[in-house]
Amino acid sequence: MRLPVAKVFLAFLFALIVVGSVVGGSRVMAQTMSPAASTVGTSQADRIAVLEKQNADNAALIAQAQTAGDNGWMLVSAALVLMMSGPGLALFYGGLVRKKNILGTMMQTFAMMAVITVLWALVTYSLAFGEGNAFIGGLHNVFLRGVGLAPDVKYAATIPLQTFMVYQLMFAIITPALITGAFAERMKFSAMLVFMVLWALIVYSPMAHMVWGKGGLLNASLGGRFPCLDFAGGTVVHVTSGVSALVTALYLGKRLGYPKVPMPPHSVVLSFIGACLLWVGWFGFNAGSALSSGTLATSAFVATHFGAAAAAIGWSVAEWIRQGKPSALGAISGAVAGLVAITPASGFVTPMSALWIGLIAGVFCYLMVVKVKAAFGYDDSLDAFGVHGAGGTIGALLTGVFANSVINPIFGAGKATGLIEGNAHQLLNQLIGVAIAWTLSIVGTLIILFIVDKLIGLRVSEDDEREGLDLSQHGEEGYDWAH
């Protein structure tokens, strides 16, 4: 009896599948056979050599994966920090000035993105992170000589040195840009450019080297004489810029009509957007300072967010009690103050400590802006000192109080880090770091201001100030109401 064609075909197909499975399985077994099984009949030395090679290959693959992950995170962090300058700081500061000065104010931040980048490539990276003495780096890395794609294990073992360099560049850009908030609406654009170039050379580079550079006087991770804990720039970025801002505001004098003429922000909406961009970008600022994508980055990320939130509440509550209403401008100013204060501590403290630091900083900076500024009568236009100078100082000191070896055993496993943990001497080191930052900022800024003032003059004319920086310095307006 003849079998139906369909049944014959199915039987044939089933047989092919069975045979294919058996043959394919034997091939897979042969390919994935353990080194010991695949070397039956070979000598013990040959089997050991195969195992060692396999272990070395696996270790290389793991190292490549770690490098790729860390490098990816660091490039994203660099972009986040640049976003803090433009659009973050540009919008935050731009909204706080009068509308006739918005482009002039934003242009000052944007100019830093260009000018400081070129200066960094030419010389300031070398001065900040090159081999030198305890106070300043040398000239070994001028024109980025020797800054290639291989890691420098003293700085970051799993990312290219060039990634480390460009990440640190973003800090060098935003730091002088912060100073512009103090002299907003009254400095010549040309004078600002010369001032910032000299400031980057004379103030920023030595401070960055002392805290983060090889052999730096205050470097806690590389054996500095006075190990000052500054994870992401409390002293290097915020104290130096904030104190220099105060010195510049005092040297220039008050804006025309201040404080009798009202000078309210022309757009709190722009400032609100800028502050939110700053908050997001700050994750790259602080968590990126772990220089890897590991658990320390997670800890710094969490501390950053908690510190900002607590400070926003602290400032708002203090304002609510004093003024009867919490303002949007106060809330965003408080958040920025918290971000400033948690910056040096972010890689050393627990989430609960971050809440305390943020809450203290929010109230403290509010009092500096409302009480101290009014008492002394200085015209810090956008409160660069009240937020960054004061916030950076209190944050650096509180780092010495709350630092915890469980989060970052920077002095060795089992050794106390901060005051609460039992290391009272660390608070003294923090005071020394803050004192050096204040001294360098005051002296260096005064020297630079005197030089620039004598060479080209610092301040715009009264007519130009009345007209506004947009037209007088750049020949354009931010808002064309006529059309």
C-alpha cells in the first residue's frame, strides 16, 4: 500500500531535523569544550598554558568593558558640565539682569566656552595638572603634548587621559563664568576677556593644581601636605569664583542708581529654566568627578540631588518666614546654593548628611544674600558671592564634619575621615584649604583688576551703562519690540 505523499514528506523532514540537531549539537560541543577536555593527550604544561591564555583573554575583555563604560560616562559627564555653562548659567544669569543687558550677560558666559577652551589647550591644562611643584604645574603638557588616549593611572586608570583633560576643561570654563554675575551690567566686554584670561592663569590654575594635581599641596588622594577634601570643586570652583566676584564688585563700584533705583530681573522664567538645567548638569559635575561609572559615582549622584532639594526647601522656608511668601526666584537660588555646598562633599558623605548640608547651606546663603549684603551695601549684581563664595565655604567646612570612610575610604580602610567619625584634624585641613582659596582669590583678583584697569579700563561709560551692554558692547538687542 502506498503511503500518502504528505506523510512521507513529513517523515523525511523530521529525519532531517533530527540529524541536523545531532550534528549541530556535536559541533557546538566541540567549539565550547573546556580547555581540559580539548587538550586530552597533551602535556600538563600545555593545558596550563591554555588555561592561562584563556584567563588573560577574559581579563582583557573585562578591562575593555570597564574602560568603555567608564569612558562613556565621563564623556556624557563632560557634556553635562558644559551644559551648565551654556545654556544653564547663561539663562540663569541672563534672566536676572534687565532686558537691555541680557545678550551682554549671556555673551560673557558663551565667550568663556571659546576663550578658556583655547587657553586650556595651550597652557592652563599643563599648569593645573602637569608635573610641577606643590603650588603649580609645569609646562610639560603645553599644547597638550603628551595628552593622548592612554590613561594616566595617577588621575584615572580606566579612561584616556584626553577624556580626563576635556572633562576638567568644562570646570575651567564655568568657574570664571560664575564671576560675571557679580559685575553684571557694568564691565566692558574687552576688559572682561583680558580679566578672565589672566584669572585663569593666576588664580584657577594654581588652585586646581594644589587640590587635584600631582604633588599638589592640598591633594588628599595623592599625598598633599594638607589633605583637603574637595571632591568636585568647593574650593577650586566656588570659593575662588565667589570670593573673586566679591572683590570685583567692590573694585568696580555700584551700578548707576543702585540701590535706590529698582533693578528687578526681567525674566524669572528664563532664570527658572537655567536653574533646572544647572541642577541636571550638576550630576555630571559631581558624580562625574568619581572619574568612573562605579558605586562612588552613584553615591555622589544621590548626595547631589538630596543636597539641592534640602537647600531649596531651606531657602524657601526662611524666605516664607521673613517675607510671608516663598518666591520662585528664592527656590531656584536655594537649589543652586545647595548644589554649590554639596559639591566638595558629594563623594564623601551619606544621603542623610547631604540633606543636612543642603538645609544648612540654603538658610545660610539666604541670610548672606538678604542680611549681610544689605548690611555692607556692596553691589554683587546676581549674588555670585552670596551663593558661590558663601556656599562653597560652608560646604567645604561641612565636608570636614560629615565625611565618612564608608562612602570613600580616601585615607585608607578603617581610618576615620571626618569630624563626626573621629578625625577632628580634618576640619583643620578644610580650614587651611578654604583660607588658601580665599587668599589666592583676593590677592590674585586685585592684581589682575589693577593691571586691566590701567591698560584698557574696566567699566563702561555712564552713557553706555544707561544704554545697556547689548547695544553698547555688541550692537544688537535681545528683544526687538518694534517688530
